[in-house]
Amino acid sequence: MVLIGLLLGLLLVIAFSSGTEVALLSVNRYRIRHRAGLGQRRARVLERLLEQPDRWLGANLVILAVASVAASTVTTLLALRIGERIALPIAAGLLMAVILVFCELSPKIFAALHAESVALGSAYIYRVLLWVTGPASAVANYIARSFLRLLGVTRSTRVAEGVQALSSDELRSVVAEASTLVPQRHRQMLLSILDLERASVNDIMIPRQEIAGIDISMSWDDILERLRHTPHSRLPVYDGELDQLIGVLHMKRVAQELSRGTLTRERLGEIAAAREPYFVPDGTPLTQQLGQFQRTRRRLAFVVDEYGDIAGLVTLEDILEEIVGEFTNDPATVIHRDVSRDAAGNWLVNASASIRALNRSLGWELPALGARTLNGLLLETLETIPSPGTALRIGAYEFEILQIADNAIRTVRVRAAPQTGESVIAR
């Protein structure tokens, strides 16, 4: 009975070793770190264990090796006591089956399904095992590290790979899998933040031809009319051409001058010149530009191309909308500011809208490589400036050119079409 009891105890040790090894290897380290930060003692002990995988793995393997050899020896002694010649192979077969099913597979499956609870429950036990198996574990670790050095694996390499932070794609997967824990809108905002690194100012900027500004060479009545009706709080002021920028006009200062009756053309130029324009190169990542807006305390920047010409305008609000969506009183009713529906249910789209914004807001799958705006995509496909009424199909969408101005497509009607894979053009 003593040998049977000893054998059962050894089998429990093997099951414990197998199950906890899987639990400690698969437990979510970030959840443990969070719980440790909340002051939970077991989580703190477990976090320290996970920081030194070679130590607890060494202790686990020492216990597993000793228990496995001892269980085999006890089984052999029990078989010999029976005295039958066939008892020894039967005992060996039974031991192998019991270890495989009850000491390996079952504990590991259970530990994989309940990794956090099993790992936390075994934290204090491993703390004791590290002390008990210290000398034997140290020798085993020394031999293992020496062998790994022969293969070119150093401790610094193992540590660097072991604590490697999650990549942005892995973080996207984590956020996407947190559907039951994070509201859909918050989840979308988190994904949008991660997507900022993939986008540049070119993807969201207001094209040059659509920049609203004040030409100081216009008639004074036209200037006052534009100032009174502009929806913007800041306006660029230029002399004749947009590239001849004078500065940026803050409407708060204009309102003060108008209330005092002191606003003149010269004073308007002085107010604008007091705020020099801020330029950024095209291709600047949105994450970098957001940081620059914070450091410079600016809300508006002019995007310039490689020749120094102004290509567009990007604002802090544009970047924030990439994260939180369109600023509107009822976000559920507005899909995109450049998109509306006609009576037949087709989409009426401003062709200057970026392809990236349309794909995100409408769930379309327009080609995102190459042209950045819908106008650019259509011109690239047609290879000529079309006339109103020209129709073409790109993938699963049919486009009808409605309006042309200044050698650019202004308005397009879009409808779903059977996907044929090739672009079809009709005049």
C-alpha cells in the first residue's frame, strides 16, 4: 500500500508539472502585469516568475524528471512483487497509458483552458520549488546555457525575444478580439489610433484647389463678404496666388477689429502676418504630425511638395476625425461629409474625397495604392480628362461622371455593380 500511495503521489506531481508548465507559458502576461499593478500578491509573485523563465522551467523539469524516474521505479517494484513474468510489461504499459492520459493530456488541456487561474494558483508553489531545487536547477541551467551558446544563442538574445512588445498588427488582433469587453465605438477608435501610423498628411489633407482663404488683392467688399460668411475659425491670407502666403488669419481677432470699426485692408494684412504659416512636407505620417501640432501649438499646416509648392492643407481636426470619426451632432446619420444619396439611392460623391476615407466610412474596397483621391483614381483609369456623362466600372462599382471643372472631376454618381474584376469604360 505504501508503494501504491507513493506511485499515486508521483503521478500527481507529474500532472502538476505538465499542467502548470502549459499555464505559465500561455498565460496572458499583460493581464498578470495589470493585476500586479492593482496590488494582488499572487500576481506579483507570478510576474516575477515569468520574468525568469529559465529558473522556473529548470525547477519544473527537475521535478518532472525526478517524479517520472521514481514513478517508473516504483511501478517496476510493484510488478516484481507480483512475481509473474508478464506483470512487468503490463505494468509498464499501464504506467505509460496513465501518464499519457491523466498526467499529460488532461492537465495540459485543463491548464490551457484555465491558464490564468492555474498559473496564479501555482505561483507560491513554484516559489518553494525554486528554493528546493535551486542547486540541481542551477546545474541544469548552466549546462543548457552552455549548449545554447554553442548554437549561437546568448542570454541577451533570449531575453530580448522573450520580452518583445506586441507589434501594431498584433495589437489590432487583441483589440478585435476584445469585442465582448470593449464597446464597438471605442474599439473602432483604438483601431483608428493604430492606423494613424499607416497614413500620411496626403491621405487626409484638403486639396489645394479646395482651400478656403482670403486673397488680399480682392475688392474690400468681397473680402468682408467672405469674412462674414466663412464657417472656419482660421483662414489663410495670400496675395494673388496661394503660394504667396501672408499668414493665417484668426477670426477672433477679425471680430474684435470689426466691433471697434478699425478693420482695414492694411490691418487685415498685419493680423495675418502676425501668425506665420506653418509648412510640413508631403508624406509626413499622421502620428508624427499630431506630435508636431502638440509641440508647436498649431492647429493648421500647409502641405508642400518636393518643389515647395502648396499641395494641400491639414488641420488638427482632420487628424482627430481619423480617430473619433466625423464631428457631428448625430454621428449615426452622417457617413462622410463628401458623400450624399440621390432619390434613387445612389451615392453622390465629391471626387476630391480620399479613397482611404471612402473605404473606411462606406466599407468600399477601392484600390488604395497609387492615386489618393477618387478624382485621381478615375483619371488614372481613364487616362484622359473625361466629359460629363462618361461612365466606367472599377471592380464592383459603377461610376458616372457628373461634373468637371478646372480639368478635374468634381462630382461622381456611384452605384453597386456585378464584380467583373476589370475596369469597363463607356462613353
